[in-house]
Amino acid sequence: KNEVEQSPQNLTAQEGEFITINCSYSVGISALHWLQQHPGGGIVSLFMLSSGKKKHGRLIATINIQEKHSSLHITASHPRDSAVYICAVRQNYGGATNKLIFGTGTLLAVQP
Amino acid sequence: DGGITQSPKYLFRKEGQNVTLSCEQNLNHDAMYWYRQDPGQGLRLIYYSQIVNDFQKGDIAEGYSVSREKKESFPLTVTSAQKNPTAFYLCASSDWLGSTDTQYFGPGTRLTVL
């Protein structure tokens, strides 16, 4: 079993829909990242969370540390949101490292 | 414009050849990382470096080598010992290894072994 699991693996939505992508993890963490990878391959960091909720434009990320779960929400989705969304966690094992454990990603396609 | 550059974007190599992937950053970051991405799998860490002239093996270092002679550069060599080198390779950097700071990623190099 992977230490970081994302669901769904694939998601197709109509423009304007509200989208939720989920991430569950099984290790203790000090931070969780949401990343976006466009078809060309480059990766952009969207959020880094250690508690609560963050919002940037139409994107909202939440984390529940007790339940070891995070969600990424996209409001009023648009075709330009089509990408792979990746959840990554920084495991908290006392070492001085910024090593991340990555989920396999959620492929989102937003149709006009 | 601050960022990370990787070259080339596409690379083809014959079996048995070594090949070096370039990664340069002008963000003045101390830490740099190399990841490999395969279809259906999460990114996996190959090597990382927290300071010039120092680097550590990641989870899948076999068949790879790196150097860190300058702060801004962290080239990755895929050697002929790497049994399945065809993959997408991503370089990243962060402010320092022990922080929770965001990692910044380069555009990636897609390596195909013919």
C-alpha cells in the first residue's frame, strides 16, 4: 500500500463544476503539498499546508491532521484547470530533510 | 527571471551509453533534488544535495550519479548500469534541506533509450 493515496485517479468534469480531489496518507507529516503538472510536464506548487485551510483564487486546500486527509477543491472549473494534481507529504521522522513522498496524481479533464 | 532550467527537454540514447542531464537554478537555493517519474507512479527521489560538494542517495540511486561542484548546478548522469532508464526526469530546488519550504521544479527532461 502506498503511503500517499489519491482519489480519484481520473476525473472528467464540465466547465463550471465544483471539483474535489482527495489525498490520504499513512505516515506522520510536518507538511503537505498540492502540486499541479501540466501536459508539458512542468510542475507548479499550489499549496503547502500544515493545518487548516488555504485559498488562492478558485483553489481551496484543506487538511485534517487527525484523520490524515487533505482535499483540493476547484470552484467554477475551467478547461485551463485540466492537469495532473499531485499530493505530496513531508514525512515527520525527526530528520532534517525536505524529502517528500508523492501520490500518483489525479488526472483532471475539464470539458467546455 | 528566477527559476530552474533543465536541458535538453527530450533526449534519446542508445543502450549502453551514459548520458548527462543538466539542471541549473538561479534561486540561490541550497538544496537540490532529482526525481524520476514513471506512468502510474509517484515521483521517486534519485539523489539530493543540501550543499556544494555534498549529496546523498535517494530511494532509487542505483545506476545514477550526480555532482554538486557549484551551488547553482546539479547534473545527473544516467549510466549504462541503470536497467530501465526511459522515464521523465525532474530537477527541483528548495531554500534549505531542513525547511518545509516549497520545492521549485524544473520543466523536466524526457529520456528515451532506443
